[in-house]
Amino acid sequence: MTSVVLFGVFFILLLINVPIAVSIIVATLATMLLTIDTLPALTTLAQRLAVGVDSFALLAIPFFCLIWISDGARWDCCQTD
């Protein structure tokens, strides 16, 4: 029953063009709310989201953007027409 709810909610959200990350979160929350009480479900979800975001590898994304922006700014100021 829980896997039917998990995958059902996930694919329904995907069919109505909800982003994948939001679909995963909402499907997980719906499944957890059906299986356990509300407060432990929300606490567990918040803890898992915080642990997932607190990753050293994710720091590469803003650094690549920062280098791209700084490289573009340097290139624009050095061009002559």
C-alpha cells in the first residue's frame, strides 16, 4: 500500500509538470503521513532535507557560478571594439 501511494503521488505530480525535486518531497511526505503520525513525519523529513543539503560536493555549484561570473566580467572589461 505504501509503495502504491509513493509512486502514485510521484507520477501524478510529474504528469502535471511539477518539478522532480518537489514531486519527490511531496510523495515522500504523503507516504510518511499515511504510515506514521504527523509530527514525527515532518521532523524526519526536515532532518533528511537538512542532511542532504549539508554536503561538501554541493559547494561546487556556487563556486562554478562565481568563477563563470568573474570570468565573464573580466572578459567584458578587456574587450575592445
